[in-house]
Amino acid sequence: MKTRLKICALVLSAGLLCFECNEKKKNVTTETYEYQVKRAPERPEVNADWDKEIWRNTKSIRLNNYMGDRPDHFPETHAKVRYEDDFIHVTFRVEDQYVKAVATEVNGRVYQDSCVEFFFTPGEDVEKGYFNLEMNCKGVFLFGYHLNNNETNGKVAEEDHKKIRIAHSLEEDVEQELVGPQIWVVEYSIPIEILSNYMEVDQPKSGVSWRANFYKCADKTSHPHWLTWAPVDFPTPKFHLPEFFGKITFE
């Protein structure tokens, strides 16, 4: 009888432990991630200077979550955002290693390089669709849009993506992987007007929120990784899951 009670107690204990683990996992993946985006006091020069005044006075977010197995190489990655009525300004800073960039053409496979990504819905309803702007460490980017639950996909037209102002800090040629430590910054400004050519846009202003997530990846380097700001609950690395976007709110 005592043995049976001990077995029951062990089963119950294991069940409670499993429940607690599942609850903790659920809490991690459903936690609301929100970032307050301040208005830019003036239009910043786009020069990949992380330490210039506008960015010194801007709170950063850190990409602490990851998809897949925890990577051996977990580069410290921060992002900052500011806005104007007609522009969204974004910058990333990465303390990296094993840095590589092979893609040289717009809309190439930049995600295979040392890359940072800004996915966003220009409003609170992710059902309207989302944009993905992915940029490697040399400032080469891919800019796509997705509508109707991914039934309609495309790339932002050349006449529109040419209006994006871009800068990067990395001077070295990294077509061959650079193994040693390297800090690199990318910065860009997206005109709001080009977004409205693809989907309805909630104009940035005080109190308006968009859904978004920030990513770091390096698919085809010697140390691949898939880092995220807001956690993504999916068994394999996949960033195209807008239901897991966090929120950015304009002040």
C-alpha cells in the first residue's frame, strides 16, 4: 500500500512539474513585448553612427530570445527606432564574430549573411499583412511585403526602395568569413509614403501602435543563429510568423 502511494505521489509530482514547465513556456511565448518609439527632434543624418546624439538619447531593445537550439555564438544585438510624420528611422548594433556577407544585390539572399531584420505591420492588426526589411552587415537589403495571410507576396518596387536612405559601418571585405570579434552598425530611414503603396498604413503619431519584431540571423555562416526580440513559439527557425510580433507604440 505504501509503495502504491509513493508511486502515485511521484506520478502526481511529475505531472505538476510538467504542467509548471508548460505554463512557464506559455508565459514566455505570450508575454507582451512593447517598445516606445519617440519622435525624432530633427531628421537624423543616416551615417551608421550609433553614438550620435539622437541615438544616445534613444532607449535600445536587446534581442535576448532565439529559435532552434541555443546557439554557441549568441551575438549581442540591439536595435533602436525613432519616427517622424513621414519617416521611420531604424538602427542596429551587433557585437559579432564569424561575420560574412556574400549578397551584393537588392533582394538577394541577405538572410544567409550576417544579417539583421525588421518585420512590421503598419498598424495593430497583423491580418492586414506585414513588411520584412532584411539587411546584411554591408547594407545590402531585401524588402518584401505579405498580404492576405501570405497569399500575396512580393518585393517592394525599385522606385520605392531607392527612396530608403541606408548606411553601414563595416569597412572590411567579409565575403570570406571574418572570424575575429567585430562590431558593426546599420542604419536606415524608410519613407512612410512608400509603405502605403502596398497596404493600408496607420500614420505614426502619438498613441498609434504597430506590430513588429526584430531579428538577427546568419544562416550560411560557420555559426548560424536565429535571434529574436519578441519570442516566437515554433519548432524550427521561422521569422515569418506575424502572430508573434511584439508592439511598437509611438509617443
